[in-house]
Amino acid sequence: MTEIKSGDTVRIHYTGTLNDGSTFDSSEGRDPLEFEVGSGQIIPGLDKALPGMTAGEKKSVTIAPEEAYGPVHAEAMQVVPRGEIPDDIPLDLGTQLQVQTPDGQAMVVTVANVTEAEVTLDANHPLAGKELTFDFEIVGIN
């Protein structure tokens, strides 16, 4: 059987879960995820688990934050005076908003905290700082 190596294009079905067992992503009901191994198209920890596997093989890997979406960076948190945010913008905790950086780039932030005076916006990836578990199956290798 052909073993996966860097540069191969593979297709996998996967389910990603957090330590509490909740699913954060899955290919169930969709086409398999297709990508080139070693190209940086997926998180490093999952990429490193693939070489040597063969079509039809299943595996479960737990990936530390450093090999996934990285740690939570305090500098990615910004406190904004509540009065600077228009009244029609929803500020429920966990709401994702698109903001514009000073250089004109669009950035997604999450409402992390709200007080009467301030709103804390978090620009970290939603999965930053989290250990991730992927259960996956190799569907194809090209």
C-alpha cells in the first residue's frame, strides 16, 4: 500500500473535539477535506500525524495549542470604550464582529467582556490556547 509522504495530496474525513468532548468541526455530511501534506494548509500537529499512514487507516491524535492555533496572546485583547461602539452592534458575549484595523485590513474579533463602560474584543483565533483531538480516516492519497 502507498504510504503518505510530504507533498502527497490526501483526502480525510475528520471530527475535531475539545477536552470537554464538544465537537468544534467535522467533515460529516460534507466532502472529505483535501490538502497537500506538509504544505501548511492545515494545523501542524495534524499535518505531522499523516506521513506513513495508508488509505483506509484511522487515527486519533491530540494536539497541543502550540501545534494547533497557538497560545492565547494578551496583546490580541483590546478594551474599547463602550460609547465608541454604535448602539446597533450586538455585544453578547461570544459574538463575532468584523472590525477594520488602522491600516484598513478587516479582522474578526470576539466580544470577550462587556461592562457599562468598556467592551473587551479578542482577536485571538477562537481555538487558541485549546488542546484539540482529531479522529480521522484517510479516504484517498494522490
